[in-house]
Amino acid sequence: MNKSYLSYTAAVILQTLDHGYQYGFDIMDVTGLPSGTVYPALRRLEENGYVKGQWEKQAIAQKEQRPPRKYYELTKAGKALLAEAVARYRLLEQSPLATNQPKEAE
């Protein structure tokens, strides 16, 4: 994924991350995108330096009786790419995420 092209789907994922939704299932819930779209896109965005991923500690996941989550955040390059995408994809400006405040930290 080079800087001259960012799919609408990847732009929506970046926008979702920018609003505080940090892991795959959260992104899937907000966007309605399937896991087969979200996780490969997150992997590509991470490989290209637009997002940074970090696994949570195993103890936290065990305490909540679930698999560990990988949390993602936008990098500086990702924020710049998102700004370009919002300018290019006008629908992003009209999405519910664009009108809502970022998610509060848990």
C-alpha cells in the first residue's frame, strides 16, 4: 500500500483508529466490515508504518477470560495519510465517526 493509493476501506479503518477504537473486533463492530477485511488491512497498514500494533499482556486477557488483543494506534505517517484520504473520499467527512467525538479511553 503506497502513499499514492489508499482504499476507501483502509481509510475507514484509519479513521476508526483515529477515533479511539483500538482492536480488530472493535473496528469490525463500528464499521460493519468482516474480519477477513479488517485484519489483513491492519496488517498491511502496520507493515507500511501507518499504524503501530502491540499485544496486550497475557495476564489481562486471562483475567477477562478471552484471547489476547492486539491494540493498534495511528503513527504520524498514518495521521497524515488519513488527512489525505479524508480530502479524497468526501464520504469520510459524512460518516458517523466524523461527527462523533473520539472514544473515551477505557
